[in-house]
Amino acid sequence: MNLSRLALAVVESPIDVLNPFDGSLVGSVEDMSAAQVPQLLEQGRSGARVCAGLPRYRRAQILEQAALNVERDAPAFARLIVDEAGKTLKQAQKEVKRCVNTLKLSAEEARRNAGEVVPFDAYEGSESRQGWFSREPLGLIVAITPYNDPLNLVAHKLGPAIAGGNAVILKPSELAPLSALKLVACLVEAGLPPSVVTVATGGAELGKALVAAREVRMISFTGGFVTGEQIARGAGLKKLAMDLGGNAPVIVMGDCDLEATVDSCLSGAFWAAGQNCIGTQRLLIQASIYEAFRERFVSLAQQLVTGDPLLASSDIGPMISVQAAQNAEQVVNEALEQGARLLCGHRREASCYAATVLENVDHASRLWRNEVFAPVVVLEPFETFDEAIELANEPEYSLHAGIFTSNLATAMSAARRIEAGGVMINDSSDYRFDAMPFGGSKYGSMGREGVRFAYEEMTQPKVVCLNTLG
């Protein structure tokens, strides 16, 4: 597939996309400047008119066919994710399957979520009226996506937007934009008019100009808090939906199934080299089983192989860059200087950082309070359930949390008291099904993803009221 077909201009000043593991060149995309934003907006305006004119069945057909196209090209997509984002092949294959499901869910939403009848005659004085509301497109949406799930997180924005009749200017991460371009090509091959999705590749200045554009009706952003705050300051009067960082706690009660809990938490902490906004970062373990849990967890973490993501023997691939791995190393060094105890890991080779486990971490440290976004996890004992809830809720922001217990009353109490966008019971914090509502709690909570919920964020009700005068 020739990805350059999707560019708006000849690539004169390219952004090189490098393999995070070996630094080899994977591909290049245009480094667009803010001066090109008027051209991007013009295509977006045209696409908004075109997509709004597509009947719902046609939007659904396109999304269904795109899902089939991605499924057909699954091996190529998986390899591209490995090459540009550094996921292991097994992890990349799972992301491709999730993308297929996201597109199928979006097709279903295009058909079924059209609005509702409004019961006007339920209110005195409106007996002669009847009507309904429909769900109408917002118009032009700017979607900004990260590197850690370079395919499925793009699908989570494009699928619902197209289902709702919108056009999208898509700005994928310049570190891993190629999967996004290939997905857009699959949509166009499926019959999507090319103007409906405009891909904008470039740096921060391009993003700022797109965010500030008056005709943009919504910004859908997945990324970090610093960028999210900048977007909020620069966006003006438009809708904002943001999936920002997390610092996921998982509570491990003494009555849990220890072996199954350890295995689940191990995956939750180290999947995708820890570059996962709902990855398990703080494991809160009841004191009665703390030593047994620690022994098993650390033993298994030490067996995880970090290295070439194409090798079947590799459990953890590289982080997105050498700098990202160095940043993780520095955060752990700071924690160790503040008194933390290293249980395993803390070894870096270029962009690869071994599975790292610590205990006795100072609660004032960056490692405890902030999202580390790396294969690093903290073990912390607690005595009482109330203490565990208090520890879980310490950070000022949260996405997901988890609890392992065999006691239903404890589980339901945790679900009620933990301040998070989702509480996973007998699953690690990183469980996510693409149809469920997904988003943050407390600071930075702005909207929800998950296909139905994103679709509703990306559409607006329009009321029609008929007075029969009878």
C-alpha cells in the first residue's frame, strides 16, 4: 500500500518514523506546518458536508467493510505496530483484533442510535404536540492520538465520528503515525469519501493551530496532562473530550485467589512495556498475604524477557524511545534516593527497560503520585480495607482501578468508594472492552470514549416538535 497517496502535498521536509528497538527507518511522513492549516480546514469543511449527506446505512456499510479490510490485512497491521510502536507481536495482534471490533461496534451505532420519541403529551399543555429528537453530526472534529495504541485508539475516534456523520482532521502521534495512515486507507478502500478524514502529520505548532481553529466543533484528544491543559487553554468555544493519564491502583485483599491475582497483575503492570494509561502502577496488598504475594510476583517479573519485539521469547518490547526509557530510569532513581527498595529490574539497554518492582516508596515521590508510563510497579502493604481505599484515592486524577477479593460485599463497597472512571473486580486495572464507557475521574475528567459514548459525544440532539392543533 502506498501511504503517500493520503498526503496533501509532496513530502519535502519529512518526519522519519524510527523503530524503537533498533532505530531503523520504518517510514516517513510530511512535517506539516501551521501555514498548511487553512488547506486542511478547507478539506475538512468539504468532508463534513459529504459525510453528513451519507445515509446511516451507508456509513454502517463503510465501517463494516473497513473492519473486513483491517481483518484481511491483520498480519501487515500487526507488523507495522511492532515496527513503529515497539509492541511485541502478540500484543500488536491483539490490538488489530480490537480495532476490527471497534469498527464493527461503530457500524452498529450508525444504525441504531438515531434519537428518541419525545413524550410531549406527558406534560399538561402539550397534549396536541408530538415529536422526536434526532442525533445530528457536530461537523468538523480534530482528533489527536498517541503512540501507545497507534491503531485502535485512532479507530476509537474515527469510527464513532464517521458513524455520527462527521468529518475528522486526524493528527496521529508523529512517533507512530503509519498505522493510522494505513487504517485511513482501509476506510477509503471501503468506500469512505477521501475528504471525510484528513490526516495532518506534524508537531506541536500544527496541533496548536488546528485546536484554535474557529470552525472546529470538537477536539478529541488522548495523551498527557500537559498537552491536555494546553489544548484547553487554546481551544476556545468548542467541545472537548480528553482521555488523559492514570495512576492505577489495584487492591489485593487477603481472601483473593493468590495465583490468579498475581498473574493478572503481572500482565496489568507490564503489558506494552507499561506504556498504558490504565496499566497497574500501585499494587496495594493486604498485609496478611503481602510476603506471599511479593515473593510470587517478583519471581515471575524476573522471568519476563525484555528485548526484540519480533521474537516470540520477548515478553516486553522497547519503550517508544531511548528518552522515554531514560525518563523512567530517572523516576526510579529518584524513588530509590528517597528510600524505596528495589525488588527487581531497573536495568536499561537503549530503549529497553526491564520489568521493575519496588516497595517502601515515599508517597511524596513522583513514582507514587504521577503516572510513570513505563514497566514499573510499586508494592504497598495495608492493614484495613479503609486504609486501602484511602491509598487508592490519593492521586488527584484516575482512570481505572481494580480489586481482587472473594467477598462480594467488599467488592461492591470498593466499586462505590474508589474514585475512578472504572473499577475492575477480579481483573487488573488494564481490562478494557471497546464498548464500555471509558474515561477519567477527578482532575482532567472530560467526556467518555467507548463507541456508543464517543458517538454521543460527537453528535448533538435536534428536536422536532409538531403541533397538530387538534
